[in-house]
Amino acid sequence: MHALSHGSTSTPTTIAVPPALSLPVIEAAFPRQLHPYWPKLQRETRAWLLEKRLMTPEKVESYADGLCYTDLMAGYYIGAPDEVLQAIADYSAWFFVWDDRHDRDIVHGRPDAWRRLKDLLHNALDRPGDHLGHQDPVVAGLADSVQRLCAFLPDTWNARFARHFHAVIEAYDREFHNRTVGIVPTVEEYLELRRLTFAHRIWTDLLEPSAGYELPDAVRKDPAYRKPALLSQEFAAWYNDLCSLPKEIAGNEVHNLGISLVTHEGMTLEEAIADVRRRVEKCISEFLDAEQEALRFADRLDDGTVGGKETSAAVRACVGNMRNWFSSVYWFHHESGRYRVDSWDDRSTPPYVNNATEGEK
């Protein structure tokens, strides 16, 4: 299967999807979109990574565009104001850098450095203004991102976002422990932890500033809204597991749905891959039904009042972007250099990471 990639050049290129990872329903039923701000988004996020020292100039020059972090966000939050999308894209790029730092601290056996970083991130999340000039770029980068993201909606949204991200930080700590001592979580343990390490609630929360509207609790918590939101995120997490399995096996990982299935369900690797793929495909089919129910829910919210009309429109915008997440995640995994293990000199060491002992300085 092929698609036209926006990639890092002005000339689209054709991307081939390996048959084992191709999902014809995504390619047929989930047309790809890209926010018109994307070309500037890419330039600005590249400059932000340099300014915040999150990647070295050499790494930015060689890898930033090819990693396609901005493509992922520009394909998801369609309709977001430019400044909102920019804040989200910078935060997303920070998230990938933090994820790599977490991985390197595990690989190089730096538990003290990880614990210090974890505590600092909790503090920066609560008091971003106090950490903007922190000497650790990962701490300062989070502080800058949070301060910007929390400028768009009321304090109630800000508190929810912080609460959800505190839980993500703690989930990363649990993953650190599991990987350090070689614990492969059971399938159910893994699925629960994965919802946190993939930050399901964070990416769903960010649909609201993209729509310019904080949804009432009763709307957000209604099953008609929650179900498609969860399915869009489950698809992304499990498809990521499917695509990143070779990378994670090479790095002696223990956190992957396929690895849990092999370890605890007695499956062969081939059977586990088929099982993950079935789960991915089920997410897609269930989303198509849940999407229709969510749109009917949006119709019911439009009760003729100004508030009802605004809430209905915001739900429609959010549900539309839940749909966009499928195509954006799908193509990201085939365009980003993050998953091209076979092209790396060392299959366990991504070439785009800073492999220095940053946390021990």
C-alpha cells in the first residue's frame, strides 16, 4: 500500500507500507488530512528543539524533520488555532525526547538520575514558571510546554491536564522498574499501564483547546464520547506496539503487548503479532460504530440554546479529530525514522538520541 507523504521536503514521496503492517481500511475509509499551518509548524518546532537544547544541532539537522513529530500532530488536531497547534507540537516533540531519555537512563543503568528527573518533572508540572530556566533541558522544556498549553482554557482544564500528566510520570516510573529488573507485565497489567504511558487522556484532553472549548464533565464522561476517544487511543498504542516490536526486541524491552502475549499467554511471536493485529482491527471497526453514536450524541446536545449549540459543535470537532488520529498515527509509523531499525548501525541504539549520561552531570 502507498500514500503520498508530506515528509520533510516540498516534494511528496511515495511511502510503501509493509504488507504485515498494512491496514486497507485505514487507507480507504480514513482520508488523511494535514493542518495548513504544518510547514511553519515544522520550522518552528525544529527551532524550539534547538532553543531548548532538547536535541543537539547535529541531531536536529540530521534527524528532526525525518522523525515527523510535527506531521503526527498536524494530522491530528485539524482546526486548531495555529498557536494551539504549535504548543501541542512542541509538547509532543518534548514527549518523544523525554521518552528517549527514560530509555537511555534504563539502558545505561542510571536509576538515581531517573528518580531526580521524575521528581523535577512533577515539580515543573505544578509550578512551570519556576522551572523555565532549569539547567536540565528536559525539565525546562516541560515547563515551557505546560505554561503555554495552560494559557488556552480555564483553570479547571489546566488542573485536569496536570492531574493526568502526573499519572503518566508515575507510570513511566513503573515501567522503569519493570525494565530494570526484567519484569514482563501480564497482558491485563500491560494494557492498564499502556493507557498511561501512551498518555491516552492527555492527547484526548488536548482535543479541547484545539476546539477552543472546555467540554463539561457530563459530556466528557458520557459513554457516547468516552468510547470513541478510548478506541482512537487504543488503536494508536497497539499499532505502535505492532510497528515498534522489532525495535523493542532489539533493545531487550519488556513493555510491548506482543512481548506480554508471548511471555504470559504462551504464544509464538507470529501468533502474538497476529493477535495484536486483530486487536488493532477491532479498534477500527468498533470506532466506526462508536463514531456514529458520538455524532448522534452531539446532535442531542444542540437543544436550541447558545450553550447547547457550542457544546454540540465542540463535540463534533473533537470526534472528527479522533477520526484523524487513525490516519495520522498510521502514516507516521511508516514515514518516521523512529521505527527504521534495519537502517541503524546498532539496532538497540537509535541514531537520533543523545546517548550521553545527561542525567548524571
